[in-house]
Amino acid sequence: DIQMTQSPSSLSASVGDRVTITCRASQGIDNSLAWFQQKPGRAPKSLIYAASSLQSGVPSKFSGSRSGTEFTLTISSLQPEDFATYYCLQYLTYPFTFGPGTTVDFK
Amino acid sequence: EVQLVESGGTLVQPGGSLRLSCAASGITFSDQHMDWVRQDPGKGLEWVARIRNRARSHTTEYAASVKGRFTVSRDDSQNSLYLQMNSLRTEDTAVYFCVSSRVGSVFDHWGQGTLVTVSS
């Protein structure tokens, strides 16, 4: 199975900060990487697929990039509604595997 | 508006069976690949099963942890997805989400989840 790691596991930030979360795959997954946002008690929400394609309706402050097997989610200017847990997912091969999550909380 | 509404979650004893359902609206259901994803309360996400769309002949995939015990199925005429869960174990306790994926994307829309608790 492909293992996904995320760093950091948590971070504290302020409104207006630029935030970067990294996800690393244990082997090559091409661009088959997605990002999700989850708030407490809610279902995850899709943000990005194919490493850098924004889902419909997702604001452009979210962006994704890839360098080899390392993927990055960037929030350009953190807003109060962005405090949440973020997960990556590889979907190149079965079983699909999620990263352990990165919690973004208020500094 | 896309809606995925799961039902069927409840408390069940180890070794028991349960069938989850998911009713879809706002999407062309037959074109979607459909998945079940679960989440142990307070923990991370685990993919459980996929059933591909009609064009891909409704073929299925399973996580190793559920293969042989769970069966995913769909009824495109009813816009419904199902998960038959047999030989349930305490480690199957989780919120189960129904998730849709259009071709070329992944996990576009999620239901609100249904809680399955396996305990004696």
C-alpha cells in the first residue's frame, strides 16, 4: 500500500497568515493527489484534485502543487473559516490512502 | 444542489450484520463512481470500498480490512448506494460516509455520515 505522511501534524496561525501543508507519498503517484478540509462534526469537503485543480466553488486562496512525491497545499491568506483539519489522499492505486491530517488552529 | 444522505447506522453486536444506504440527488448518479469512506470518531479517514459507474460495469474494489465481509452495491434506477456489512468487528465502529466522484475527479461530494457502533 502507498503510505501518505503529512507535516506538520498541527500548526497555529493567525488570520491573514500564509499557511503551507505538505503531504509526501511513499512512492510515485503522478498527480493523483487530492486535498480535503474537515471541520469538527462535519463531513470532509473537497478542495483540490489532480494535485492542483481547484474544485468548483472553492476560493482561489487555496492552491496545490507537486514536486516529485511531495505535494503542498497553500492557503494564501488564512481566514476564520479556514481553521480546520486538512487531509491529503492518493488515488493512483487501491487501496486509496489518506494522510493522517494537519490541524490548523488559532494562534 | 448535490445531496448524499446516508442511513442505516446503529448499534450492532460483534459478528452481526448491517446494511447502510445512501440516497443521491442533484447528480447524474449512473455516471458517478461511488465510494464508502469511514472515520473512527476523533481519528483519521479510511477508504472502505468503491463501485464504479455504469460505463465501467459497476466493478468493485475493497480495502483489505473489509474484503470478504463487506459488499458494495448500487441501484442506478433508484439513485442509491448500499454497503452490506457482515461479520462486524469492534474495529468497524466508525462514521461511514457515502462519497461521489465524477470521472476525472475524486471524492467531489460527501454525505453527512451515519454512525455504526459495534459493541456488546
